Amino acid sequence: MVVYYICSVFVLDFKKGVSIGMFEIGDFVIKANNGICRVDDIGHLDISTVNKERLYFFLTPLNETGTKLYVPADKADNGLRRVITEDEAWQFIDKIPKIAEAWITDDKQREQKYKEAIQSCDPEKLMSIIKNMYARMQKRTAQGKKSTSVDEHFFKIAENNLYTELAFAIGKNKEDMQHIITEKIAEKV
């Protein structure tokens, strides 16, 4: 097996001439379904069914012991991004009261929006649906109803993804992050 060790990779889409990804070994990135991952290596896969010339990011999810992920470098802009910095995390936290909840009445559309927000890894979209789900849960509870399983499922995923990244960025634990965000959500604009 031949693996090329590259300290940094800058992949270009030659048709468009624009950058589509730049990560280095040791960087921490967010992958939509796996959360925070460390870039362990950049190289070619030695598997008979894959193109030997294609570069991959070799990732290890921090919360999935023993799991290895291989993301094509030329597809890294689709569902892979750097973890936000501490400053970016605090700026985001400060603007939480201004983020509108994504109120969607149609059940199928709401579930689709939940999925899209989670796949996007965009903190604002995640917060928007967290606020929506929280408001829906409160409304249903006031009506004597339970939360829907869809709302609960996506609420847990969205909270986990967002709170884990923010906690990682500012060096707090996830429970502290939940408390900080709950206070911010309660603030009036």
C-alpha cells in the first residue's frame, strides 16, 4: 500500500478554478452524521474498487471510538467543515436571541427541514430548529400532549451536534453549554 503523506492539501475544482476544501492533518472538522472528527491523514485508499489517484481525508470521530471515516478530498465541501473557533462560538452564542425559530406547520416539510439543518452542520440552522422544536414541545405540553417522536429524535441530534461543537470550541462540557444556551434562548431581543 502506498500512502502519500501530505501536511496540507488544497484541492481545486479546475472547471471553476475555486477552492473546495483545505484541511491539514491534525485539524478538527465537523462531519454531518459523525460530529467532531480529527483529520488523521490525507492520502490514497488502497482498495481495489476505488480510484487510486483520488485523495481522501482519513478521519476519526471523537465520539465514536474505533471508527475511521474516509472522505474524498474533492467532495469535502459537501458536509465537512472546520470546527468553529472560540471567538466564533462566543459571537454565535451572543446572537442566539436574534435567531428566528423555523416554524413549519406541515409535518413532512418540518421533518425535511430538520434533516437539511442537521446535514448542513450550520449552527444557525441548528439553533433555528432547536428553537422551533422547543416551542412545539412547550405548546404540546400546554395542550396536554406529548412531543412527537420525530421532534424528540431531531431535537436530540440537533442539540448534541450544536452543543458538542460549541463546548469543544470554548473548552466547556456539553452540560455547561446547554445551560448557557438555555439562558440565551430565554433572553428577549
